[in-house]
Amino acid sequence: MKNKSPFNWDSYYKAPIVGIIRNVPLETVLKIAKTYLEANLYTIEITMNTKGAAEIISTLRNNFPELNVGAGTVCTTEDLNNAINAGAQFIVTPTINEEVIKSAVLQETPIFPGAYTPTEIYKAWNLGASAVKVFPATQLGPQYLKDVLAPLNQIKLLPTGGVSSENIKSFFQAGAVGVGMGSSLLDKKLIENEDYIGLRNHFLKISNEINEFINKQS
């Protein structure tokens, strides 16, 4: 069964950053999404433990067709099916759940499972992951990615957790194909103050840090 909402890899590689939105109301998410696109960012994740996550995903898909809209914190096949039915174009999990990964692969939906050790990372990749989310990435840092990729250079790694404007470049230098960013990207103070010009500038500052790596990933 093919996902009716294909992921746009070309858009992803224009700015390989996955913006992670958790526990933000729909009205605010729509404002963030508009600003996100203004900063030429294209891939956004709504965690399934956010109230009304399915509705948010569906509304984003309808209002912002240029965005890749995915579901994060997908822990069960029920989460997976709810997300895909809402229009999710990619799936992110916190752990390796074989049933969830295999189901996403069968539905031709990119999935980024969470893993940490080389064994977990290799297992997730062999199950069909499009990229493996290394979480929490900053506990061991960019050097860990580099060390893992030495013997496992065919695997695509997406570090998540603690990635910031200060260290994002070092993760790409270590071989990451993208990063997941939550609070460091979606500045809480700027959003609370509804300073969306400031938020756009913040997005641009972060994406500019990796300009030299953009389009090298495809």
C-alpha cells in the first residue's frame, strides 16, 4: 500500500533540517509554518503526543503543500496509521519498533527511527530506515557520528537532540545527512512574543550555517 502523500526529497535536501514541533496549538503552528517557508525551510515534524496532532498534520498539508509534513514520537502502529491517514509524509520514532518500521516501509513512507549504539543504528538501517535518527546526539557529539560512519559509511544519520546554531555545522562536517531540531530552532521566547520576523531571521541564521553542505547530500 503506497502512501498517497509522497515525501519530497528535493525540498528536503534544499535545507536538510527537520523542525520538531511539540505541544504547540494549531493556530501558532500555522504561523510558524508560514515563517518556516519564508526562511526556505521545508521539512517539519509534529509529534504524535501533541494534542490534536493528526488535525495539525492534516491542516498543514492542506495549507502548505510546499512543506514536507511528518509525524514524530510514533511509538505504535496505531500512531503510524493515524499519522499517515492524516497525511504525514514521513515518520520519526524515538526507538526501534520493528513492526512500525516494516509497516512504514511497506507503505513507502520514509521513516527515521531513533537509535544510539552502532548495533541499534545498523539494525534500524537494515529494517529499511531512510535515515537513522541518532538520539540524543549531543551526549557524544559529532565525533561519535564520524566514528560510527567509519565502518558504516552507507548509513544515513540524522542527529537529533541538542543540535544548535553553534554546533550544527560540526554535525554536517562529521557526515550527517540532516539534523532534527526542536527548542533550539523553534525559539520559545520569539514565538510567545509573536516576533515572527525575529523567528525568520533565527531560522535563516541556522540554515546559513550549513549552506556549504546543502545539495551535496542528494
